[in-house]
Amino acid sequence: MQKTLVMKFGGTSVGSAKALMNATQIIRDAKKDWTRIVVVTSAMAGVTNLLLDSARLPTDQIVGSVSDAESKLREKHFSAAEALIKNKSLLEETKKEINKLIEIFVNLCSAIQILGEASPRALDAVASLGERMSLRLLTAVVNESGIKAKGIESTEFIVTNSNFQNAHPDFLTTKEKTQALLNPILDEGNIVITTGFIGANVDGAVTTLGRGGSDYSAAIIGSVLPSDDVWIWTDVDGVMTTDPRIVSSAKTLSEISYGEIAELAYYGAKVLHPKTIRPVVEAGIGLRICNTFNPTHEGTRLIASRKKNGRVIKAVTAIQKQRLVTIEGRGMLGVPGVAARAFAAVASTKTSVPLITQASSEQSICFAVPAETADNVLSALEKTFAHEIEDDDIDRVWSTDDVSIVTVVGAGMKHTPGVAGKVFSQLGNNGVNVLAIAQGSSEVSISLVVDANDTENAVKALHELIVQ
Ligand code: ADP
Ligand code: ASP
Ligand code: MG
């Protein structure tokens, strides 16, 4: 039987000559067990930020920053290419193609500078260049190592709407195009290498799926091909009990359920983009998260549901740089539609709300939004409720300073009384004040809002509750 595998390599996993060598070896090993392989690559680590940082500067600073970025991009890609590609003409060709993309970057930035503004569409064109460069590099390196590989940009087959910077794929068209384009290449015994993160709208304009979106690309491709498995190669051993950058003793989880990973990813665990889960679950595809720098480790496998003897609290995560917005006033009591109008106002600013709490007295509505959107959200709310504010039915609309949402995740919490109590006493004992609470409706998570300065303490304290 033909077995199909989609493997995605993250930024660090293609971020240096050493990493690219590991990735190539991983591809070679996978070929022993899988007849059809699609590889999805991210931009080299740091490249997407480098590209966007220049394009987003005030226009009078763009020029200086671009020439600096240009040489960094060249040095990063060329040094890896020179270290790994011995075939002279392949090396020259690869460098030429990467150089062309760097020129596009320079031209796009100068257009932005002349126009005096960077539209979301222009920013997507800029951001897409990182993946387009690493595609050239990885394809050449893999070919050089003797593995037959064809590089193709995902803009050719991932069709999205025009919601630049956070585009949504049209799965039906994407399926047709992906199968029509990739199957013949795979059937000829090549592996396919493609770009993560990017697609194109029906007019062919490049779109991106949102930051960190290469994981999602792998899931989209896996679900439409379809593949049997999707493997996410990253720089840690899998999904861990918390971010190892916060708690160095964090442990890798060998299995995690759909519900648990969905909550973890949504509430800030960067290891997997939250949109990755739905396509693989719906298509019944296996998902594994594993370490490019420790490839013999089994990593983490996604499973349908929690085993009976699992831990109650399985992992802790945090989203930083949030603000709590509160609408309060005694006149809100019983007025129908306040919440609907409030959230419509928030939606009009295209802000997503990760957490909502409402006091049962209906005298206030409180929710979190990303800090950088808070000003926009407040003015939208003040506009929507101008009448109520004037009539003193709403006393005020305000937001806190920066806060973090800290979330404990574990499917076992559903059947275990007293978890919330333990969570609060643990935080209390560690001097962390809880500003707001929300329990996920799936009962797989409890989220707490804490002051930004308490984030690390809260994560560390709650991590101690995970019994190993
Ligand atoms: P990639 O470039 O491979 O996509 P990311 O940087 O996006 O990698 O995601 C991997 C990082 O996610 C890890 O290096 C780790 O610091 C962070 N992370 C946050 N929470 C977790 C967690 N619960 N388990 C594992 N890694 C986590
Ligand atoms: N390169 C993109 C980013 O930095 C996508 C990804 O790495 O997943 O957001
Ligand atoms: Mg990532």
C-alpha cells in the first residue's frame, strides 16, 4: 500500500547548515518507511521577523534597515548553501534564486517607503519571502544529498480568501489543486518540498496563514492529499508539560488528546499552531511532534482521548501581553443585547477575544484582548455605547495594564473534584493574585488572568501541581 507522510520543519530545524543536515537525514530515514513524502519548510529562524521588521518601520527609517537586512539574509542563506552544496552549478543557481527573492524584498520595501504605508497585502508579500528562500535552499540541499526532490511553492495549490495576514484556505479548491499538482510529482518517485505559511488568493496574490502558520500548512496539505501522518519537526522533544524556556524541568508528554492540545495551543503553547488540529482530526490523520535535534526520541503523539490513568493536570501554558477590558455600570442590568453589541464592536476591530468572564449580576462584562489592540477596542466600545455612557447606564469602559492568561490543561479535570481549589491555593501560597477566571466549556482547561509580572511565578507554581 502507498503510505503518505507530510513532514514540516520549523524555523530552527532549517535555521543552520547543521540543522539542514539533520533535516536531510530525517527525510532519508523516512523514505525507508514511506512511499510518498511531502516536506513543508518554514523560513530559517529569525527571517520572517527580519523581513517584517524592516517593512513595518516608519518610512524614513526603511532604507537603512533594508540594506542591513539584505546583507543578513544573504549571509544566512548563502553560508548554509556554501557549507552544504558541493555541486558548483547547483550552488550558483540556488544563490541566484535566493538573490532574486532578496531583490524582491528590497523593491517591495522601497514601494512601501514611497507609498508611505504597508498594507496587509504588501506585508504578506514581504513575509512570504522567508519561506520562498528556504524552499530553494532545502530543495538544493536535499537534491545534493542524492534524494530526488522537487520544490514547489504552496502558492500554486493552497488557495485562500483575501484575508491577508490571517488567510483562510478554501479546502475544496485546495484539494483539487494539491492532488493535481503534487500527485504526479510523488508518483514519479520524487519527494515534494514546499513552503509553509503561505498561499494565494484566487487572483494569485500571496497570502499568509498567520504567524507560526507553517504547522497549519502541513495539516492542510495532509488533509487534502490525504496523508496517513503529519509530523511536525521542531526544536524540542514534543509537547511538554510547559514551555521549557520558563521551567527547565518541563517533561515531554508522550501522548496528548485532541481536546488537550487544542486548549494548550490556543492558550499560548507555541509548539503547535492552534489551527493545525482541526484538519488532521477531521481527516483522521495521525499527528506527531518531534525534535530535529533528537530524532530518535518518539516525541508526542496525538490521541483521540485521554487514557484513564492519565494525570489530572497535564500541562500549563501562558499567553502574555493581554489586557482585560471591562464595561461596567448598574444601568446595564437587564438591558438586552449589551453583550452582543459589545462583542460586535470588538469584532469590528478584527480583534479576537481569548477569554470572557461575566459577573452574574450583569453589572459588568470583562474580557481579554491582545494588549496592542486595547486602544482600538476601547474606542470602538465607547462609540457603540455613547448613549449609555451619556445616560450613565454605563459608568465606564476601561482596560487594565498588561496581564497574562495562565491556563492549566488536562482532560482528567472533568472528573476530578477540587482541581480549581488546588489551583487557587497553589497560586495564593506563591503570592500570585488572580484577577479573573474562566473555565473552558469543555472542562479540559481552567484559565486565570494574572498581572504580567506574576506570569513566570504562576506558571512555575502551577507546574508543580503536575504529578510526574
Ligand atoms: P518551530 O519554529 O519549529 O515552529 P516554535 O518556536 O514555533 O518552533 O515552537 C517551538 C517552541 O515552543 C519551543 O522551543 C518551546 O520554547 C515553545 N513551547 C511553548 N510551550 C511549549 C510546550 N508546552 N511544549 C513544548 N514547547 C513549548
Ligand atoms: N515563518 C513563519 C513565522 O515565523 C511561519 C512559521 O514559522 O510557522 O511566523
Ligand atoms: Mg512554530
